[in-house]
Amino acid sequence: MKKLFLIIGAPGSGKTTDAQLIAEANSNITHYSTGDLLRDEVASGSELGLEIDSYISKGLIVPIGIAIKTITNAIKNAPTEIIIIDGYPRSMEQLEALDEYLKSDDLLQLVSVIEVKVSKQTAKDRVLGRARGVDDNTEVFDNRLKIYTEPLAEIQAFYASKNLLRVVDGEREIEAIVSEMESFIKSQV
């Protein structure tokens, strides 16, 4: 059975970097970033990529069908039993679609949802400081943060009610954050 860990956090919370470092240090863990999966599709120049780009470039959420298909394909093809996906779910619609998918797949278990918590200022400083793409500017950041925070309380409540939510302080040094997350993941499998 594959064990799934989701990492959520504001844009700039460090969730992707944290997950990458954990996967690099553990050969039995595969990491997928929802954002990277979608950006890779955009970079491919495919018709699907063009459609995805029309959402990403405005800081909007990619439609549920496209996101779920992208994520479930990644999970099915993962070379390891432990999978970390960051940046998902970002809405109740995404959460419900993933929850339905998990109910229908006996070979996959959602073990935990880890929230990397940072202040709005920290998130903004990090995103605008890295500026790695056309979607890294103040207007798009503000839109992405709003999209992230609007459903957050509902997402937190859903996973907390199932005893799946773990909150990690993302304001610390990256080594401390990664160490805590890695220890937690290892303790759960």
C-alpha cells in the first residue's frame, strides 16, 4: 500500500523545498509538487499545457479535473511506497475530489496533511525574493495568497476532524523544519 503525505502552505511557505530535501535524503520517498507537475505540462507546449497556463499565469486554481488527473497519474507511477505531494488541496472542491478518489483506491492511504505555517509577510518576501517566473509579482502573489487562505479554515477543520492535520512552524531555519517533517513522516510509516 502506498502512503500519501500532503503538504500545504501559503505560496512562499517553503513546502516544495522542504519536500524536495526530504525526498533527496530518503530513497524510499518520492516527492511531487502540484505546481511543478502543472508547470512541466505547460513547458511541454501541449494543448493541455496551454490550458493550464491560462489559469496559472493569472494566479488562478487549475480546474479540478485537470489537477486530479495530473496528481493521480503521478501517484500511480511513483517508484516508491511513500509519496509526498505539496500544494494540494487548495480548495474544498479539490479536497473532496481527492477524498473521493482515496475512498475508491484500496492501494493508497492518506497518512497525514502537513501544514507549513508562515506569516503573510514572510511568504511575500520569499516569493518576491525568488521571482522565478512571470507569476511571481505582487498582484499575482496577493491573488494566490487570497485563493490559498479563503478555504484554509475549512480544509484545516476537515483534516483535523480525521486526526490527519499536523502543523509545522515554517518561520524557522529550513534545517529545523525539514528535520521535524522528516522525523514525523518516518514515524508514521
